[in-house]
Amino acid sequence: MSRPPNVLVTRTTPDHRELVKRFKKERDGAMVRRLNAVILMLEMADAEQVAPLCRVDADTVRRWVKAFNEGGLQALRGKKAPDGDPP
């Protein structure tokens, strides 16, 4: 079985510098991991290499990059359950 095609970070804003600033200030652990993956993908452009560094599957890295490309930082934020609904 062949490996899935790599996805590249195509969104230009925020840029690498701004992403690193946000990464350093972020308090939400899940968002820190997602930002780290996007930053590493900008630097390395290989989900197979980035995944072990973030302790996730390469498909997860690809999914996060795709979400970032389509919706920016807001798309990387975890989706919270509506109030009153069980998680």
C-alpha cells in the first residue's frame, strides 16, 4: 500500500514567525500540539517525519494542516460540545 500524498502548508497568514509566537503563548495543550505540527510542517514538509515528533499519526498531521489551510487558527481549535450535552 502506498503512502498518502503529503499535504503542504499553503496558508500564508499567520506566517511562521507569528505561529511560533502563538505557540509560545498558547496554554491549551491540544492547540500547542497542533501549532507545533503546523510549524514543523512549514520547516520539514513531511508528515511522516513530523508525526513522531508530535506523537501522533501522519494522517493526523495531514488533517491538521488541511484544517489550517482551509480555516486558519480557528480551525485548529478543538471543537467543544455544546453546553448541557455529554462529551
